[in-house]
Amino acid sequence: MMRLNPEGYLRFVQADRYVSTFAGAEANVAVSLANYGVDAAFVSKLPAHEIGQSAVNALRKYGVDTSFVVRGGDRVGVYYCEKGASQRASKVIYDRAYSAIATASEGDFDWDAIFRDVDWFHFTGITPALSESMAKITLQAAKKAKERGVTVSCDLNFRKKLWSKERAGQVMGELCRYVDYCIANEEDAKDVFGIEADNTDIDSGKLDRAGYVSVAKKLTDRFGFKGVAITLRESVSASDNNWSAMLYVDGNAVFSRKYAMHIVDRVGGGDSFGGGLIYSLLQGYDSQKAIEFAVAASCLKHSIEGDFNLVSVSEVEALAGGNASGRVQR
């Protein structure tokens, strides 16, 4: 979809011009993986007009395969982003109704062809929230992926502006039956499945590690996940966050180091974490190395304008290895 945001830190009501880029949760993950050298393809539906082509070109620019993007429909979904600063929160306004992907039909996608020679399929809770038809298409894709032995990951990514908690719980509860690795943040498990971490207050930034281990265990017991990753964001302000994560596999939880981030652009932070985690698991990293890579990748994304995480494996590995000085590289 297209992202439109006022220049710099202007508010919507101040803006007389908007900067346009292209974005989207799964697209952000695909770009991350392509930058790491993984053959990544994006599946969607976009109009055949010039704006749709511009969205396709944005993915191609970073090496993402767009051959499975169906062309048709009338419009590209849009979201408006007002960047927060200090104690003023960022704001997002969606304009996604009747977009090409929201009005797609099950016959638009040949999942047998799409999943041929594929190792991993990733989707988020945003896609089935777009429409009833997309909920059915996402379920169709998840089922077909499992039939073909493809590893499936899902970021719960609950968006209250797109659907209700009750509907999200119903749809995601069915989809998660086909998921191997679940990614969530400190709110998603509670909002979607009513599973809440003890001794935690996300508004004050108070996080309790034992509570998140309990959340991961409950999710695993309910759905049989191979792994659960939970990002842990401690919000000091809109401009400064502490950032870490947990990976729960085979009854064991490992935690990453914590980064104190001064934020340039936080949108796409969770997607960059997902891309880093998928890459590290595809590489066969152990749980500790995997979570360190994913968190370092996401930490770097918070320093980059736009939704895409434009970093290399070597840059992520340098940060994960302790090089956090930010000194000029000559």
C-alpha cells in the first residue's frame, strides 16, 4: 500500500504536502529478507494503473520477486502516518476500504504454483482484517502451505482500526492452527486471545519477563507452535524506547540484550524483527543467536525513515556483536 506522511514531524493539520512511499507489513518483511540475500517473493493484488505499478517497482528496487502480484482492482490502499515526538504519540489513519487486495477473490491466487519450491510462508493479522474475502484467502493460503510442508509464520499484528478483538480472535484462532512460529508484541496476545502477561503495564513501560514466558507457554499449549517470539517495547516516550525480545522454543525461553533507542521512524519496527527472525531461523541459528539477530535488525530499523528496513546482514551482525557506538564507518 502507499504511505503518506507530513514532512518531518508536522501534524496532519499543519501539513500542506505529503511524502509518499510504499509499505505494508508483509512487504516490509520481504524487503528485509531480500536485503539479507534471501530469495523473497511478495503475493498481493494491485491495480494495473501507474500507482499500482509504482508499488510493484518499490519492491523490485530492493530485489523482491513480484511475479505473483496479481494485477487488477481500482485502487491501492493508503495509510497516513503522523510521526510522534517526545510525549506526543504517532498517529495512523487508514484508507484501505475497497482496495485491490481487500476486494480480491479466492480465484486470484494459484497457491500450488505460488508454493512450489518454497521453504517459508509469512503473513500477518493485518491481511485477514482487510475483508471477509481476505480472511478466507489467508486461510486458504495457510492450509495449502501446510499441505506442501512449508514452514508458516504469523505476526498477530492486531489493528483495532481494522477489526474488533472478537472478530480477530475468531479468525486468527483458526489461522493459527496452521502456524509454526508466532510473533507478537506486548499487546497482541491479550487483544486477540485474551492471554495477558502478569505484572506488566505497557503504558508505563513496566515489563515482567516471567509474565511473557507464561504468555508464550499458553499460546504454545493452545496452538502447538514450534516457537513464539514476543517483542518487548518499553516506551519512555515517542522518541525513546527500550527494545528487546524473547524467543520461546521447546519449553525454553531466551531473552535478547536490551537496546536504548532514539527513534527516527518506528513504523515497520515489528516487521523488521519478523524479517530478522525468519532469516536467522532459515540459517539454522540457535535460539539465542536468532533472537539477538532479530532484535538488532529491528533496532537498526528504528533509525531509518520509511517502513522498509534497509540494512545488511553485516550491519546487523555488528550491532548484535556489541558494536553499538554509531561511529562513522570509513
